[in-house]
Amino acid sequence: MGDGVADEDIQKAIVQLKNKTAASNQQKHLINAQIDALSKQIRRSELVTEEITSLPDSVNTYSSIGRMFIQKSVPDLVKDLSAQREEYNRTIESLKKKLEYVNKSLADAQQGLRDLISAKQQKM
């Protein structure tokens, strides 16, 4: 009777660890997708900056805000794009820290799963 309860507890723990592993993998993929999207935005911003810096300062440029366009000078637009890239880089750094945590959590869950499986096999 005691072995059945212990076996049932091990089964529950294995299911919980499998669920945690699946959730961690899903989070990992989501974070990587967010990092990729932000990296593309940074690259786009760099390309736009390269293009508009080649323009003379007297050229009218416009920045989109929702459905509206606001006229801005070239230096102001370059400054805005630079600030936007800095914000993207900060977000990427925070996502990388979150990814490290998720990877550690995933490794811990996988190690726990291995330990439980080996403990269960030793009991048999």
C-alpha cells in the first residue's frame, strides 16, 4: 500500500515537471521571437537613419504617429530614432535576462525529471 502511494506521488511529480518543462520551452520560444522582432526593428531604424542622414538638413521629413504625420527636422528625426534604438536595446537586455532565468528553470526542471525517473527505476 505504501509503495502505491509513493509511486502515485512520483507520477504526479513527473507530470508537474513535464508541464513545467513544456511551459519553459514555450516561454523560451516566445522570448526568442520577441528578441528577433526587436533586432529587426533596430536594423530597420539603423537603415532609416543612414538614409535620412544623407539628406540635407533643409529637407522636410515626417514622422508617423498613429495615423498622423508630424513634420520634423532631420536632426530631430535622427535623435528620435537613436532614442528608439536605445529603448529597443534595453528591452532586449531585459529579455535576455529573462531568457537566462527561463533556461535555468528549464535545466532545473529537466534535472528534477531525470532524478525522479532514475529514482523510480531504482525502486523497480
